[in-house]
Amino acid sequence: MSELINFGREVIHMEAEAVSALADRINEDFERAVEAILTCRGRVIVSGMGKSGLIGKKITATLNSTGISSFFLHPAEAGHGDLGLMRSDDIMLVISKSGRLGEIELVMATGRRLGVTIIALVGDTESELAKRADILLDCSVDKEACPNNLVPTSSTTVTLVMGDALAVALLKARNFSAEDFAQFHPGGTLGWRLLKKVNEIHHTGDAIPIVKETTSMQEMLVVMTEKRLGCVILTDSEQRMKGIFTDGDLRRLLDNKIDLYALSAGDVMKANPKTISAKALLEAALSLMEKHAITQLASTDDDGRVVGIIHLHDILKSKLV
């Protein structure tokens, strides 16, 4: 095995150990930080320089995606007008490995003047930033994964994980559901899967291949051919589902050399087929089709009446899969 492969694995092990050690530092201060953000009436202002700033931007994005309004405030830009974004009902999340203030001092001074609560994610618990913060989250590491112990590696990973822990704890405390998450991701595949409903793409009205049980086999096959959905739905006089007949059923009948024209729809239908509410999520429809190895599914209203039909191809054409 080459030296580079061994070194790559060593880096991963070192960072994993640093993250594992972080778990022991999730304490009362972490709980205080979560509660402070939960009760904040304003926004979460995230700030940090260099690599810490990059991690801060990711934490900002995670908070926003879970419904916690936040924005990243670059310390170097803050003194050129961006401090005007800050409000007294905001809360501040300041990130620094060294804990030296530098450009961050101006941001913190403005926060102090406005009475903003300051949470510090810091690598040195004895630093000036740690001492001036209201809540301290210890993100220290014994050693960077860099062989010279210089390049932020383990420290940035640990800080990112601490940010994730905060975001997920906030999510848990607010009973944030998958549907809530989808509201903030309507454009992606995840949002599509969690928001799109059957009634948005199912076939309705004259496009539904519906016949009665007494319909002749010949007439039923004409309907199946015209509607081109590979099946016929059988309903009673109140449009409630009685059965289904698919092109697969037709092939099996032909294999058995049965006199088709002596039969009616009711003679060949499969009784009690699977249905789904028209208000159900497409995700649920796909799951049901996969579970029962079917390609067509009738959709029903609140009273159990057939109002549409959805084909697996309709789902494949969407962004769901």
C-alpha cells in the first residue's frame, strides 16, 4: 500500500477522533445556546474570518434551510456599512479557532452596544473571544490533521459538526418535520418528493379508463386501447372502485386460449385493487406501486370515489425519481 494511501487514511482517522472527542463537550453551554436561539426574536448573525468564515457560511445555510432565519456577516465588510444589518433582537454566532479578535472586535463591539447575545464557537477557551462571549462552545482540537499542525483541518471539521449539532438540536426542539423542510426546498428533488401530490399529475375526467362490471369484454378492450394507460378501472354506480383489468391480465388470458368475447368485465377483473387518496403525496404512490409491483393506481376522493388514475410513467416523467 502506498504512503499516500496510508497518509490519507491517517488524516481521516485524526479528524474522526477529533469529532468523537467533541461529543464530551456537549454540555449545559450547548443547551443554553440552543435555548437562546430558540427564544431569539430576531435573526442569527454568523461571523468569522478565513476558514472559520467559510464554515460559518455553511452553518448559516443549514440554519436557513431548517427555518432559523440567519445571515453571514463578514467581519471585514462589517465596518463599511454592513453593521447596519444588526438589530438588538438578533443573536450572534462568532467563529474563531484562535479566539483572537482582530476584525471580529468591531462586530462584537456593535453587538455589545445593541445588547446582542454572543455565542462563540472557539478553539481556544482561554482566548479573548472566549472570555467576552456570553455562551462558549468549545471547538478545540489536540492537533490539526496537517503534518505541520498549521492548516485548519480537524478544527474546521469539529466546528462544522458543532454547527450541525446546534442546527439539528434546534430542529428537534421545534418538532421540525420532513414536510416543514420541504417548504424551504421546493425547487429540489427532495422538496418535489415531499410536496408534490397525486392530484397534481393524475389523469382525470374522460382520460380515466372506466367501465362497469357488466361491460362486454370487447367494449372494455376498446376503452383500454383508447385511453392508453394499460388498464381499465371497474366501478359501481357510485364511482367506487370494484376492480381493475390490466394489459398483463389480458396477456395471461390469451395464453390460456380463453374465448374472450364470451366474458364480461366483471368476469375477468381483479377485485379489491390498491387505491390511493388523490391528496396523498406522490412519494406514497410510488412506494405503494413498488411494494405491490404494479404500474397503475386509481386515485380516490374523501368518499372513496374514483377521481383519477396515475401511471408509473407519470411519476417517472416528474422530478420524483
